[in-house]
Amino acid sequence: MATTGSGRRGGTLRVKNKNPSEVQITAEQLLREARESQKPDEPRPPCRGIADAEELSEYRLRKRQEFEALVRRRAGAGASYAWARYAAWEESQRDMPRARSVFERALLDAAARRDHALWAGYAEFEARNGRLGRARAVLDRAVAALPSADDLWRKRAQTEEALGCVAGARVVFERWTARMPCAAAWEAYADLEVRHGEVARARAVYKRLVLEHPGADAFLRYAEFESRHGEASAARAVYERAVGTVDLTEDDAAERLLLSFAGFEENCQAHDRARAVYGLGLERLPESSADELHRRFIAFLRRFGHPAEIEDAVTAKRRAQYEAAVAADPLCYDAWFDLIKLEERTGNKDRVRAVYERAVANVPPAAAEEKRHWRRYIYLWLMRALYEELDARDTDKARAAYAACLRLVPHRKFSSELWIMAAQLEIRHKDLPAARRVLGNAIGLAPKDKIFAKYIDMELRLGNVDRCRVLYRKYVEWAPASRRAWMGYVEMEKSLGEDDRARAIYQLAMDQLPAVDVQGAFPRKEEDVLVEQSNVTAKRKRPDLKILEAAYQWKLQKRVHEANPSFFVC
């Protein structure tokens, strides 16, 4: 529903001002503004018609003068382009001798003479105009002047092939390959022989190629050639020779070679051979160069393998990733944890122990005195000890792991958890003297509240009260200002009913803590404890009057019943 001018709903919208606008916009104005907003076009040169031969001569003279000025200005690196434009213009005027003269003049310039494109343009000019002999001569001069220019050699061979002179093309290729060019030259030579049905000659070229360039790329081309034109056994022999010759860890094309080899064996339905090729590649290739090989291997196992093999392949890939991480940063203990967990899942004890040995060998530097530098390292030792005890069932090695770790860590910073876990190991194996020795050594080397508490708790559970008292004495001697030590000592004596000892320990605590808020340290003062104990004693001695009165009434009723039994009969 529309809204009216007064703002109320209902009716139609009313226009308040119906007068025409003072500024009217027309279609012509819009087109004009659009035209003006565009950038002005560059003025085109006027088209001039040539009426007679004299005007044509004048035009050519003027253009030649312009080109001569251009090549003089472009002397040096840019001269080749100017000469090529000059020659192309002469060719457009159908003046072939002048165009040829321009090319020859250009080749007199040292900078232009080193330009491959200029030589190629000269040869193409001669070929376009049906002078293949001249084109051949130009290319002969070109390869003599620039023997390392592969594109000129290729064009020279193509010229011979275009003339139908295959033998001449072979001669060109022989001259080219004698200069030890790149592998592309050999491949072009082999392609020439294949195009003309000379498979044996092409095979000989590939054999020479892998001798001159014993790389993965060359062997890959040779093997693919044998796959297309030879037998499977010949191609397999090339692949096997390549694997034995190429340095797979250094060659960038090694992964492509192995992928092609494995794919070839799959096409031949030789699945065991393909699996062996994949395994060889994963073993010898660096992890950074084997991503595609891993992916293809897992896909292969999904088609032809077993679930266990797939799991092994995934584990091998992760192992390689973790190995690369720890190799990059040996002090990255998180990477070591990942690698250790992976090996523990495989269940190979020798491999797990080897990884633990490598991991714990990376001790934090001497400058790393803070806990955060040592905490992750100590976790490695704890995991190793627990693995030996719980998984490997080797108590001696677990005990040795704790001992080795205790020799390495800075005890003044922290080590209470290590001592406690080492003692718990002995307790679990029912060797109490050994546990006492461990905790005693801990108190002697690095006394901590946790160690005292654990030792006292152990002895208290065993009922060795005298040992607990000795430990509490050492505890308060080591930490005379510790509220926890004094309160624990007092609570133990109270729990044993030794009120006199508890009272004496309270008094010692007050003497040892003169500057400490004793009320905060001990919520109940000594006299409160004594009053409480007196009240407890009095309650024990004072009989309960209500109970005595009830007993008296019961006895009285019993005597009356015995004296007159009929009294209670209704």
C-alpha cells in the first residue's frame, strides 16, 4: 500500500511539485558527455595514393632514409630488430636483392651477428622465396658462427629434411651431437629416424644419449621409446639399468622415472614387480621428492594390496615426515613424541628403543636453565621408562632409564617427579629397600616438599611411625619456616593419640616461626587444643544422665512385675 504525502497509509502517492525541471537531460547530451570522457584517438597518418613511378621512387627513398636513420640510432643491442624491420620492408617491396643486402649488412655488425633470431630470419626469408639452397648456406654460416645455438642446428636439420635429404639431416645431427649438446638434440635426432621408419637407428641414438647424459630424464625417454617400439623385456632392461645408474637422491627427474617404471609394470600385470619398484623409490628418494610416489603407491595398494600393506605405507610416509622434522630441528621434542608414538604403534621394540636413544641424546643446551627447556626433555625419559616397564616388561631397563635421567637433569631446578616415579617403580615390584634408597637419595641430593610428603606417606601406610618421625624431623630441619611441615608433623602425632608430642611440636613451631603469623599458620592455638582435649577427656569420664535415668526406670518396673505379676493382667 502506498504512503501519501502526509505520511498516512492508503491511497496513491501524491507528487507535491509537478513543474518541469529547470535542467533537462537529453539523449544527445548523454552521448556527448560519453564522447568527451573518452581519450582522444591518436591521429592516423593520411592514406596517400601513389600515382606514378616517380612518386613510388620518392616514397621508397624516404622510407629507406628513415630505416637507415633507425639502424644508426639503434646501433648496439637493439640493432637486430631495426635491421629485421628494414629487411622485411624491402621484402614487402619485392626487392629481394636489397632485402638480402640488408641482411648481409646487418651480419657485419658484431652485436647483430650474435643474435640467433637474425640468422633464423635470414634463412626463413630465403626459404619463403624458394631459395632453399641459399637458406642452407645461411644456416651453415649461422652454426659456424654460433655453434652453441641449438635452435639454429635444429632449423638446419629441418631444412635438410624439408629438401628430402634425410642423409644430409643425419650429417647435420652428427655434427650437432659431436658438440655435446643438451638431451633435446639427441631426442630430435631419434625422432627424425622414427619419422622415417628407422627404429634401429633411433635405438642406437638413444643408447648414445644415455651414455652422454646418464640422467633419469634421458633413461626415461629411452624407456618410453622401447615401450612404444620395442618389447616389454627391452623396456624393462632400460628401466633396471636406469635404477642402477642414476643417483636417485640427487636427480630431479628420479621420481618421474620410478613412476613410469611402476606404471609400466602395472600395465604388464606384474604387480609384485610394481610393488618392489614403489618400495625402492620410497626407500631411496628423499621425502621432499616422493609425494606423488607415496600417493600412487597407496592407490596401487588399494587396488592390489591388503589392508595391512596400506597401513604400512601410511606409517612409512608419516615416519618419513617425522624423520625430516627431527632432522631439521633435533631439539623439537614434540616431533620426537610423534615419531615415538608412531613406532610404539608398530610394536617393533628394537625400532622404538632406537628412537628413544636418538631422542634422549638431544640434551637441552647448558644455557637452557628454565623449566620450559627441560620439561619436554624429561617427559621423553619418563615415557621411555614407562614403555620399558609396561609395554616391554623389562624392569631393569626401566630402572636404568630413571637412573640415567637422574644423572642428567639439574636437580636444583626440578626433579621431584622423577624421584617419586623411580620410587613407585620399586614399590610396584615390591622392593621397599630400593624405594627407600631412591627417596633417601632424593632427600640427600634435592630435598623437596613432594619428596618428603611421598616418603612419609609410604612409611605411614606401612605403619613405620618411628621412620615417619625421623623424616618429619629432617623435614622441619630442612624447611623450618614451612607451615606444611609443622602442621603435618602435629596432625600425625594427634592421629596417633600422642597429645604430649603434639603439644611439644606446637611449642617448637611457635619458637621456630617468631616472625610468621602463627595464628594463620595454626588455626587453633595451643591452649585451644588443650581445652579441646580436656573437654574430650571430661566427656569420656562424665556419664550421660539421661541414659542412667532411663536405665533406673526400666529396672524399677522389672522389680515391681516380679513382685506382683497379676498387677499387670487386665
